[in-house]
Amino acid sequence: MKYSSYFIPTLKETPSEAEIVSHKLMLRAGLIRKLTSGVYIYMPAGLRSIRKVENIIRDEMNRAGAIELLMPSVQPAELWQESGRWEFYGRELLRFKDRHDRDSCLGPTHEEVITDLVRREIHSYRQMPVNFYQIQTKFRDEIRPRFGVMRGREFIMKDAYSFDTDEKGAEKSYKRIYEAYSNIFRRCGLKFRAVEADTGSIGGNFSHEFMVLSDTGEDQIVNCINCDYAANLEKAEVRCIQNNHNNAKDDPAALEEVETPDKKTIQEVSEFLSVSPERLVKTIIYNVDDYLAAVLVRGDHEVNEAKLRNLLKADQLEMASQETVRSVTGAPVGFAGPVGLKVKIAADNNIKGMVNFIAGGNKKDLHLKNVNLERDFKVDVFGDLRFITPSDACPRCGSEIRFGRGIEVGHIFKLGTKYSKKMKALFLDEQGIEKEAVMGCYGIGVSRTVAAAIEQNHDNDGIIFPIPIAPFEVLILPLQVNEKDVAEAAESIYKGLMEKGIDVLLDDRDLRAGFKFKDADLLGIPLRVTIGSRELKNGKVEMKLRTGSENTLISYHGAVETIIDKVKELYDKAE
RNA sequence: CGGGGCGUGGCGCAGCCUGGUAGCGCACCUGCUUUGGGAGCAGGGUGCCGGAGGUUCAAAUCCUCUCGCCCCGACCA
């Protein structure tokens, strides 16, 4: 490709809308342009990068035995009503009516469509297992799109859906894709980690997220410094160690009321009474489906709603309003406690070991001291209900854990029979018995993967693309395009590389050297070949890696071979 | 959805408080000089000041409404 007849509109200044590095650089390097909030145009060079990622994905998915197809982005409401998600999915699902007044939506994901297809086409164990995938534009009406292509409303996603005859098969399918994903992200040149995760609105019972490690990531992840345990913060299990931080050996003392005027928060109460927050118990009232529940956690801990939702097997879960809290506890927000409460009480495991703790008194400006389990109140259900903290140990091996941030680029789920049951995706097994298909689903954010790669690979001058996903592999930069020798040398190397199938960009623009160098660094093509009259007179051209600073003089004759070798070397390093 | 901020030439911004008929840098066009890290000089074009309504002799500026975008938050008591 010749730059002068291509289209890479670079920007010297950063558009004011961009907040994070990848967003800024993608705009500046002319990879994307915004159309409207959370919706982007993939510009020619950006699209090339996207296509590279897609092709790596295709390659690995095909290798893992998955079959590509392409499903519609417009979907009928009926399918979503059948799965129950027309109600459950919420406002992220963009709904509309067609001219016949039929309810429709833009597909944020395709479980319903694929399950519908499979139930109509697949009837026998002989046709299974199958795994269908597509690379397609999704639309999710995010509450707050941000960070450019990182959290857009419209985005490119690879989604795959596996159908197995039994749990064992599903397990195998899951592992195969897990391996494929590891290969994909490794081949994209990313530093990533697979972590255990919550299943969210997709549903199901087991899942892993593939996280690109980055400080600007939206997700918090936890990993063990010793074993290979790693999890999303939402999912990270807390080891059930009783009696920690607590004087559990103490004998229960007499319950005591204590005035706490206007002291509503844990911090205020603990300061006012001069006790550490871990001697307090926090009581939070929740609206759960069609009932109310109180949740207890230690004062210095925080309720993990994902865990709570799972423990209570709840569909709907939200903190109760101030009015509800008042009617349940008889006190304004800030003074709720378990003693005398008439609602279901769920408590975090850590509560078990606590003796003589402090809790709200269910009366304005009142707390209770020396509250004790069983004697003063009963808990309906115990469980792991809080977020893990840095002082907790690894749930697997007990070693120290570390917190970090990541960008979720892939997510794989074991769905079980959730959709096949509701939508009757049935088949006949060897015995002629009708069974529900066991499903899995697997997503990769394609556009986000490119952004994540930039987030992880850049410097002050611009992007440093890993070669497998760079828009071009080699940039040829002739300095004096009007000097015949230079222009001819550039053209000849350009043609030589093209013939060998190298993706090469020839910057044939008649611009000052500095300008072209700046653009080159901004765009981040991994290998740059500079051709200047000075060195060319000695039969030399220069080769430079975007990652390094040293310019290597190479012989003009044989330059094509030298460059190809270097490209191969870069691929070997990346994979 | 709640709070905050911003919409002025292609991009980044000033002007608005205190109304008087729009400006700077970059980009763009022409010429000359320059030419290995976003050149210099000279000349030039570029705006329904997001939209609608109102106040006024006069509105980018004041008021009302509206649309769009960005940021923060969305209840841990």
C-alpha cells in the first residue's frame, strides 16, 4: 500500500474527548473516528488491525473444531421471551418495533438465535458435538460508554456456542476453547491471564475471563503469588477462617445499648466508640425478588452482590430504598442491626467467629454493644458474601494474594442446559431417549482486543503494535521522494516485499523527514526501513524496530531478504 | 437515571462575567527559501458561535427550552 493513495488521517493534537492512552492513540493514529456516543467507524488502518485479530481467531477456532457461520443482528422478541431474557436483560437490550409493530431487538449476544437454530436442525447425538461461531457486530446499549472502542455500544465480537450430549462432553468443549483462547491471545502478543469469573447476565454455572493485564483495566483481578489461582474480584472466594481478628475466646457479655447520635457510617461509629471497624457488624437491607433480606458482614468488609445473588438464588437484587429500610428496621439508614429484625438474615462466614460485637440498634441514634449470635438473633443462611481483601489468603493454597487490574477481552461460560431446557433444544441419545443439549458459550471482544493491545504496547511517541496485529508489518520510508535513486530503491524494496506476501506500507508522501518519522512512530508499525540518499550512495538502507532505538544499516541489495528474516524473527518472538 | 462540565473554522482553544457585529495556534491553499525527527517568511480562504424561542436599538455574550458530547456517581448505611 502506498501512503499517498491510502487514508490514514493522523492528528497532531489529542482530541479532548479521549481519556485513556489507547483511545487517544487510536484517534491520533487515524485508526478510528467516532460517529456518536459509543459508536465508532473503523478507519482503513484500524480495520486492517481488526482483521488481523479476526484471522488469528478464525485460525484457532477452526483448529479447535468450531464452525463459522453468521447470524443476524436483528432478532425477534419471541426468542427472548422464550428464554426469559426479554424481561431479565434490562435496558442494555436495544428494543424497537418494526413496521408491523412486532417487537424486535438488536442482538447483544446470540444464545437464543443459535439455540433456535440447533433445535430445528440437530436432533441426534450423531450430529454432536457441535460448536458454531461467528464474528459479528453486537449492540449493547451501555449505561455509560467510555474509553473509545474499549467500552462501546456497538462493537465487534467473536461469539461461539457449543452443544454437547452430556456434561463430560461440555467440559471437553470448554477446555478446547480455553486452549484456543490462550493461543489466540498469545498470538496477538498480549500479556494476559485467565481468571475465574462470575457468570453475570449470560447465566450458567462456571466461567473464565481472559484478562489483558493493564492498570487502566476496568476489572479488578486477584491472583496468588504462589499457585496459579486467579479470579475476578467479584468471583474471588474467601477462605473460611473463623475467629480471625476476633476475641472469640471471650465470654459473651451482657447486651448493652449505646447512644450514637448521628453516627451512621461504620467509620463514624468506630471512631465515636473508639473500637476498630472489625468489631462492628454492618447490616444492609436488600430487595430480593419478592422479599426483603438483611445481609450481615463485618464492619471492615464489603458485601459482594454477585455472591449474594448466587447464595440466595435471586434474579433481582438491589439495595432497599431509604423508606424500606426505615419500615423494616424502624430507624433511619445507618442504624440497622440484626437484633429483632423480622426479615430473612444472610450472613458472611466471618460473622460466625465474632463475639461481643457492635451493631445497629434499629432505632435512631442507637447502637448495641456485646451483640452475640444465637443468643441475640438467628442467621438463616451463612455463606461467602463479601469481597476478598488484601489481608485474606489465597483460597486454594493459603499464600499471599495480589490485586491487579485487567481488561476483559475474552469470556467463556459453561451454560449447562439453561437455554436448551427453556427453548427445548433436544436430541435423541444412543438409547433413543430425549435429552437436553449441554451448552457452552465463548466470546472475544475483537475491537477491544486491539485497544487492549495498544494499552499494553505504547510509548510517548505512539503505538508499538505487536507484529501479528499491526496494520502493516513493514513501513518503507524514503526521505527524498523526488530523488530518482531513492524513489527507485524504495519502490524496488516495496515490490520485493509485496511479492513475498509482506504487508508493507510505502510512505511516498513528499513531506519533511521529521513529519514522516512522527507519523511512523504514532502508527506503530513494528519494522521501519528508512531510505536516504546519504546511505544509499554507499549501497545501504536503514532498518529500525519500533521497539528499539538503534538504526541498523543493511545492504540495499539483499535488503528484501534481510527484512523478511527480521519479520519472521518478530513473529517467532511474538508467538 | 442523578450531579458536574463543554458545544465558537477540519483539530485544539480564547472571547461570554461587564451585550457593540468573532479571534489565536495547528491544519488547509499560493509563492519563495528550506529539507534525517511534526520548517521559515510573505500572502490567502475558511464560521447561521449546536438548535429553537425570548429580552434588547443591538446577542457568541443575558434568559427559557431543546439536542449532542465528555466526566463523576448510581446508593456497602
